[in-house]
Amino acid sequence: MRLFRPLALLCLLIAQVAVSSAGPLATPSDEPAQARQALLDALATRPRDPVIAILALNEGTETTDFLVPYGVLRQARAGQVEAVAVQAGDVTLMPALRIVPDTTLAAFDARHPRGADIVIVPAMHDERDPRVLQWLQRQAAQGALIVGICSGARVLSQAGLLKGRRFTGHWFDRDDLRSANPTGRYVANVRFLHDDGIVTTTGVSASLPLALTLVEGIAGQARAIEVAEALGVTDASAGHTSAGFALSAPRLWTIASNWLAFWRHETLAIPVSDGVDDVSLALVSDAWSRTWRSQAYAVASPTSSGHITLASGLQLVTQDRQALRSAHVVKLPPDTTAMARFTQTLDAIGQRYGQAERDIVTLALEYADASR
């Protein structure tokens, strides 16, 4: 979902109630299968060892949108995957975590003058950053497959890449994307959609099925199945039910009351060490940080020197555990899959804050929660 400062988001949420009550466009029942095959067909035209740039805006890039495709593609050994930041320095992931990117736009361009084969664009704090938009336009012109995850579709829209195309996006962005792209067509009930070199997805939770489909198209079905089983993913299809993802008065009240009751807000500490799974950490920290009552931080021992290495090889910037010693500790359950950790986190949120909070988190992530 698009990232906002809390007060601005609250105002926009209130304003959005009236427009979000309109239902999404109907989608033919075979659209998800066609959407998945269209993406696989597009990937079949790419090099077998593609150069994949996962783009990051240093000032703010969505946590799961970024870490999930990076972690999944690296785990699958699918392509030459690089975390590419706009400029040198750490990247603030939102709503949680901080990472050290692999390279910068300038350094990437110097090493890959012909451009990337695939560019993945997460949601960003500033969807209008001219450095990002100009770089995406050049990459698209050079023939890269451009993938906008969740509100990354808004970045693609600002770059003019959705004009005349079919697209999807996070439910909250639906009307803005339609308005900004009158020659395009919004498509509901699909997790991801390819049209003429541009891929868009629904909310944050679409990052996993999208990433696994990329693995299948690059490294083959057997590799995709292997990785999906390791992650605990049982459905990587493009099927999605868009109905039900909308704001309502009770949901607005939950958000507003949580934001205003700042004395109830708490800090959460997630202990991490070298080799922690990117996908698990992303899903758990993202979910806890979307309750409007808690903020999650990754903490490590003082001997880590402020950094640990994720399973993908990416460097994570950590907090000193001693500095957050009063925080509530949330441990990643051992010996289980990323999806199991995620669903256990939703259960824990419901138990700690109530089912209304769980509902808000799944709404923000556009996740089809079985408890709904």
C-alpha cells in the first residue's frame, strides 16, 4: 500500500470511504489463468540468466514489496538479482526495517549499459521522484520488463507506463489509477497482470505469488515448486477476490482510535542474527507495524556491529538489543515456513490487540485472510 505520514493517511482514508464503496470491474473467470500464462510467456522471451534490478528509494520503500522478491529470487538462484538504490547510503524500508543496497542507479548503469532485463518497483514514499521516473522510462525504452508491486503501480503511472495498458493495483489506489490513466483499463480479481512489457499487482500480499511466478518463468517449474514448498506457499496463482477490500466506518474508527491513542502504542523487538530469512522477517515486521499500535524493529547483539546478513546475502541494519530492552519481544518461530510465521503473526495480533486490528492489517496487505 502507498506509504504516507500518519496524519495525511488518516485524512486520505476518511476521504476515500465514499469512492471506495464502488465495486471493482467484473473480471472473466478465466482471466487469472490467462494473466499467469501471459507473464510466463513474457518471461520466456528474456535471457535465461536475466539481470534483475529491484529498485529502492532511499527515503522510503515498502518492506515486503522489496524484500520478498529479492529473497525469493535469490533463494531460487533465478537471475542476477541486485538491490539498486537511487543513491548511496542505507534504504529505509516502510513500515519497518532498514537495509544496505547492493548498488546505486549510477553504478548499475555503468555495469549494465544495455539496461536490466527485469526491473521490480516496490511502493515508494515518493512516487514522483524524478530520478526514479526518468530511470524507469529509460529502462522501459531499452526493453526491460517493468514490474510494479502493490502501490509500485503508482510509480509506473507517474512514469507514464500504464497509458493504454490493462493494469491492476492495490485496492486503495484503484480510483486514482483509473483517473490518471483514462486510456488504460483497471482489471480486478487478478493478483498480477502483464500487458506489453508492464506488470502490475494487487496489494502487498501479491508479492509472493508474483515472485514465485517469476522464478518459474526464469528457472523452471520444478525450481518454483521447490521454493514454494520451502516458503509454505500453497497457491501462487493469479487468482484474487477483489470484493471486500474497502474501507468502512468500523475500520476507519479502529484506525483513528489507534492513531489518536498514542499512549497505547508500543515498540516491538524482533531478535535476528546472520542467516535470518528475508521473507519471514519482511512479513512479520510488516504485519506488526501496520496495526497503528506498534512499530517493529530488528534487534541484534552488540557484537553484530549494527549489521547482520540476511539469508539472501543482503545486509540488514539492526538496532542494539540493549537500547530496546523494554520493548515487547516478538520471536520468529523456529523450524517453520515463512507463510506459517505470517499466519501465526496474524493470530498473535488478534490475540494481543483484538480481531479488529487483525482485520486492519489484512486489509492493508490486501491479504485474503481465512478468518475474515
